Amino acid sequence: MINIEDIKRLRDETGASPVKIKKAMEESGEDVQKAKELLKSWGAVKAGEKGGRETHDGVIDFYIHPNAKSGVLLDIRCETDFVAKNPDFKSLAHEICLHIAAMQPENVEALLAQSWVKDDAKTIKSLIEETVAKIGENITVKQFARFAI
């Protein structure tokens, strides 16, 4: 029998629906780590399905380093203003700003390919795909600028 605590933990970690978590647990033989991997792969598939949809809304986010010697402006897009106000979307934007400040990618393509500064097991592209799977809308990084003194 599937443990409710495992479902809660996977929900917190992945943002997947309880129904999908239950299905992943069943398919993985109740192995939490395998279920998490299944959920991630399903999320990547979902992100791929959303990839062709146009992103007309979004936010301009920023980060200024505490020493005031460097900063980042980020133009990140989604499909609707509803998602642009979503805390998960805003959190993603902030995490990407922090990453750009630390890792100094040259362009959007380089940014997407980089390992995330907080977890080198993930790329920025996979971080975006996880959020797409959780939110249900396409997300794109349109452009960014990094400034330094």
C-alpha cells in the first residue's frame, strides 16, 4: 500500500498532482526515488508539448548583488498574466537572475545549457521544464543583461 507521507513528500518536491504521484509510485513498485525520476521524465514530456506555444506575458526581474557592484535584468516570458503573478514563476525568475549573476553566461543558449549554480545535477533548461510541468504553461527566457563594475 502506498504511504501517504511519500505522496506528500513527492508533492512538495515535484509539484505533481497526487493522481500522477500515485501512478508513478505504482509504476515504480513504491520506490520513491524511481517515482521521482518518472515524474521528472513526465514533466519533461509535458514541457516539450508546451514548447511551441507563444509566450506573450511575463515579468522583468532583477538582482543586485549586496556589494552593489553587479546586477542582472531578466526578461522571462509565460503565456498569461495569471502565471506571471504565480509565486512559482516569480521564484524561477529570481533563481535564474541569481544564476546569471554568479555564472555569467554569454547568451540565452549558453544560459539554458549551464548547470544550475544551486544544484549541478540540473541545468537551467531542466529547471524551467520542471516549472512548466508544475504550472502548465510554456516559459521562455527572452533576454537578459548582466552589469558589473
